[in-house]
Amino acid sequence: MSKVEILAELPKLTAEEREEIYLKIVELDGDDWLDADDPLTDEQKALIEARIEAHEKNPQSAIPWEEFNARLKRRSGE
């Protein structure tokens, strides 16, 4: 199957099937998606550090991925 054919089939898949494909791609690519030519800005690094610090101060505020994903889907209207 060609790349064009694969891309044409993607919209026909369910959200669960697309997520499965996405996870497989991430697994295969590992950290290759990180772009060395486009590193994080200082602002992005500071935001990450602030969020890590906030989590370390209050780890009980964290929620499971499934809950986060469900909230995100509700917000986006899925």
C-alpha cells in the first residue's frame, strides 16, 4: 500500500484505530520527532520547569492520562 493510499484511509478509521496507529508510530520513531534544528525556546523551557516544580510541590493535583484525555475531548467537542 502506498503512502497516498494509507493517508486516504486514515479518515475512515475510528478515533481508537487512529490512536493505535499514532502510538505505534511514536513507538517506532522514539525520540526522532525531536527536531534538533528547532530546539525549545527559553520561554518553553521555563514553562516546563515551572510545571515540574508545581507538580513536585503538589503531586496530588495530577490526574490520570485517561481523565486528562477525556477532558480534552470534551473541550474539543469530540
